[in-house]
Amino acid sequence: MRVVGMMSGTSYDAVDLAAADFQFDGDTVVASLLGTSGVPVPAELRRRIAAALPPARTTLEEVCRLDTELGQLFGAAARQAVDELTDGTAELVVSHGQTMYHWVDAGRALGTLQLGSPAWIAEACGCPVVSDLRTRDITRGGQGAPLVSLLDAMLVLGDGEPRGALNLGGIANITLRRAGDVLAWDVGPANALIDAAVTRLSGGTERMDTGGVRASRGHVRQDLLDALLAEPYYALPPPKSTGKELFHGEYVDPFAAALDEPVTPDDLVATLTELTATLVGRTCLGESLTELVVSGGGSANPALMARIAAHCGTATVTTIDAYGMPSDAKEAYAFALLGFLTVHGVPGTIATATGAAAPSVLGSMTPGPAPLRLPPPAPTTPCRLVIAS
């Protein structure tokens, strides 16, 4: 089955798309990767998304408008990917949508909201659409995140050396095995706080620490780092999830204001980079990992990657490219895989990873223009993912 997966992450700067041919081969899913593309989120729409995110207040009118306009943007992006990556032959589109709120109370996920109306996507691309991928897991007591854990387990973890799969998006999440069980959780902020700091410091002319330049110029403020590391979230046991509801653009302000001496711009970015590296290193050493396989936008930040390697002791730090998947497209491919599993009746979660009572077949289906016909159920539940060469 030819599938296009897409998502807009917590940086909401672009819609990332990836296309693949999937087929079952016994207990294995074989994926032929067809390519990736990206569509920028227009500046005015980015501004409005930011203005609607916590801790800001918004209105139902604006939520409705964003749901529609994001759906139209995703639909146009999906149409382009169907044409350019699959020569118009895609059979399914899978949309993660734009996360606006992830409701967590006392460590338990109670709800989640992703905008981007799937009806607009289905109408634009002419394919059925799988969307709302997180909610079903939450109904079973799970965190609804990180959903990339199934791909991590099938492609990266294996059954041998203690290995972890780390994704550095707005939030850093990790998947690993402990005593035979697959566990996954949000470690803490990755690009979210760094991007927010750079955007504010540059007056909006920069949106990220490109090449890790600011972090490399700056020096870590240990007093600020110690204060940030006292965040209670880090002490919670997995499974756990978080997002910009906690690590929003104003999160660092009270910590910086409490310092005896002001923090310079580059020192702030260096300290936030060190925060992520420290949190990842604690996990890597605490779980006695021998290899850490990194993906996501943060893997392109050499300063962040160098500090992670420094904190991970003797563990080898590499990227998921070594496993046949482009690191900047892993999440889009992961959602394509989840949608493929959904239409074949296969669960897209691992209960021990999300903390749910049972695995779940994920998402909701929106038909395309043609009558909806689902394929036959999978012959068996797959446990491996192989990237075809």
C-alpha cells in the first residue's frame, strides 16, 4: 500500500511529508521509501498558532478558523506530495495534525487536541485520511505519546544490545527496552526552549540556533542550569508526556529573572542546549545504553549533538540514517506506518510504552471521494520493520 504521512511539530514552521510503499512479509513490514517533502507554514499562520497556544488565551472562533485553515494547508501539502512523491498513486494519507493542547494532570494524560480538519485533506488529495491518532491510546489510560515508539521498537531496538532511540523535536522523547519491555517517554524540552529563546532574542529574524552557532559562542550558566534541572517533571517515572503546555516560550523567564547576574543571549542558548543534553545523558547512563540512535530536527544541531555525546559516556551516538531512514523525516514516516497498520486492523501502540491498559488500533477514518474500502486484516501482528534498499 502506498501511503503519505505528514505532521507539523511543536515548532509549527513546516508541514513535513514522507511517502512509502508498505507490505507485509510474515511478521515483518517491508517499507520502500519513496521520498520526502516539506511545505512552509505561512508566517501569519505561525503567528496565530503561537498566539493560541498556552499560556495564551484564545476563542472558539479562532480554534475553528485554525482547524479549517490548517486543514486546507495540510490538504494542499498532501496533494503536492501525492503528485510529486507517488505520481498520483497514493492510496492513503495519514495526518498527525497540529498539536494545540496535550492535557496532562497529575502525570496522567486526559485529552489531546490536534487541529487540521481531515475532511479538507481528503477533499484535496482524493484519498482516505487517517487522523486523530493519539486519542484512542488515552482512552485506555495511555499517554498518547510518544507514538514513534512502535517504529523505534520495530526498526531500531532489536533484541540485542541495550539501545535507545531518541527523537529531538520540540520535545525530546526516547524509546528503549528495560527488562524486555519497550518503554517510551518524553524526556523534556529539546528544540522548544532553544527555538523560543532564539526567536525572542533575534526579534523574530531567527527561529532556531542554526548550526548551533549561538550555543557554541556562549557559556553554560550553572546557576540557571541547576534551577532549570529542578523542574518536578523530570523526577516523574515513565510513562510520561509533556509539551509546550509546560515548556512554553515564557517558561525560562522566572528562572532567569531570579539570577543574581543577568544572562547574556548566547549564554542562555548554551544553557538551554546543555539542559537537553544533561537530561538525555542522565537517561542514557541510567539505562546503561550502549548506543543512542538520534533523529529529529535537533540531530542537525552539532552543538547539541556534541553535548549529548559528552553526557552519554561510552555509548555510541549515531543517527537513524544508519538504519536506512532519514533522521529529519522519521516522524512523518512513523505516522505513515501507523496509518498503514490502522487500515489493516493492527495496533499502533505498545501498551508498556504509553502506559495504556492494552494496545490500540489508532485514529479515525475520513473517506476520500470514492467509496471507502478497507484492505483485508493483516495476517499476523508484525514485530519488525525493514527498509528496502
